[in-house]
Amino acid sequence: MPNILLSIPHKQQRQEADCLAACAAMVLAHLGKNPDYNRLLKLLKVKPFGTPGRNLKNLVSLGVEVIYREGSLNEIKDHLLNGRP
């Protein structure tokens, strides 16, 4: 099986509820975008209890394409093999 790991820089979440923001920051950094973390928190509408994944669609305002949907493991592997996080 080919290596499907991408070189994604690690970004640590700052609060317990902002794991989605930290994940988004890592993917955005991989794509060459480094928005201010507080801006990400606002764009994603992070709440003290967490954030719905669908809020990732708000990242289009940063000039990135966002595809948010269910997918199969094979689809995920295909994206990773083609360098798409």
C-alpha cells in the first residue's frame, strides 16, 4: 500500500472545545494559508461545548474549496493519495 500520509504541520488546540479550529488550522497551513487563530474561532463559530463540523463550510471566505459530506474510506484514501487533505 502506498504511503498516504501528508506533511501537515501540527497546531495545538488552545481550549478543550476548539479541536475543529486546530484541525482546520493544520489543513489550512498545509494549503499555505495561516489565518489568525482567533479569526478561525469566529469563522467556525466555536462554542464552549464544541463546533458542528458543517461550520467548516465557512472557511470558503479564506479562499479555499471546502467539501463537507460523508465519504467512504476509499474516497478518503483517494483524496490523500492525491495530496488533498
